[in-house]
Amino acid sequence: MGRPARKFRMGDHVRVRYRGQEGTVIDINGDLYMVSLSSGGIDSYSESQLEIVW
């Protein structure tokens, strides 16, 4: 069977739900999305931790 469809793609502008920080998805590694945060940091989050901004 195939892998389930991803909710986000590279380049999507997202918000970290529990922190309110925004950033851009720059890589996808397994079940984690690497996000370049507008504050300058980079961190990885699961799909459930993110929401699309625009």
C-alpha cells in the first residue's frame, strides 16, 4: 500500500500550533516536517503540530 497523503508540502507557510510561531516547510524527513521559523531557527514538527497559514 502507498503512503498516506501529506497535509503539507515543501514551501508551505505554516504555524506551530502550541507556540504560535510561523515559518516555511523546508524539508520532509519521514513523518517530520523541518520548518524554517520566521524567528530565525529551524526545528522539526509532526503534522499534528502544524497548521497552514496561507
